[in-house]
Amino acid sequence: MRRASAHLTFWMRAAQALALAVCVCFSLGATDPSSRFNDMSHRLMCTCGCAEILGECNHVGCPNSTGELNELRAAIAAGETDQQIKDAFVAKYGATVLAAPTAQGFDLVAWIAPFAVLAAGILGTVLLVRRWSLKMPTDGSAGIDLLDPLSANQASLNPDERALRERIRRETGGEGGS
């Protein structure tokens, strides 16, 4: 019993050390101004109309990107938080400056709608295939003849309807079927 407790203690300490190592690795560079600048410049859009991420705007003679990048550098140097910087950019340039919509209010629809449409499409496809599979006969004795759809339910037609179908088939050159 004592040995099992020692093994458990060993594995618990190993798991704690691994968790600490992971936390340290992910936090390295989190406060580095250059990595923070790079991260923030990829969360904002250039406002010149090029539809590029601010940090990636590379069209020749962009009138806005240099000024916006300088504003971003100044805000980081002033010690503002990421949220304060985003709020300042939104206040100055509008919500279109954000590279991704917020996860609040009506903007939440932009995150939910694609998944909802995908789920509805999959559900609709499954229901349609199921409906088709229920209509298809498995023994081949009943249902629609795929090669001659006009022969469907031929037995349930009255003689006038059968004669009309035969006349249409002759006049249109459709010689297939029953």
C-alpha cells in the first residue's frame, strides 16, 4: 500500500512539473513589446480600404498603415492594455478596424451563423437522403422505373389515362417503357 502511494505521489509531482513547464513556455514573450506589437497588429485591420490586416498591409503608398502602426507602438509604449488599445482604435476608426468581430451582442451572430448554416445543411441533406431511400423500392417490384418514369403506377390509371399516355408516347417518339 505504501508503494502505491509513493507511485501516486511521483506521478502527481510529475504532472505538476509538466503543467508548470507548459505555463512557463506559453507565457514567455507574452510581455515582450515586439511580440505584443506583432500580435496586436494582426488583430486590427488597415483602414485604407485594402482589406488587409494592419501588420500585413503592404500595398504601395498606403496612406493609413504607417500612422496606425505608429499609434499602436505609442499605445504599447504607454502601457495600455490590449483591450484599451482595441477600444481606442474602435472609437477612432469604427468597428471595422477589428480583424474579428467581438463575441458580444449582435456580433455573436457572426460566430454562430456559419456553424448553424452548416448544421442546417447537414440535417437537410440527411433528411433528404432518408426521404429518397424510403421511396426507393428494395425488391424492384414497385415504385418508379428510373428508365421510364411515365410507367409509374400504370395499374392505377383508368383506360382513358392509359390511352392518353400511349398517344403522347407515340407522338413524342418515346417508345420506351411498358
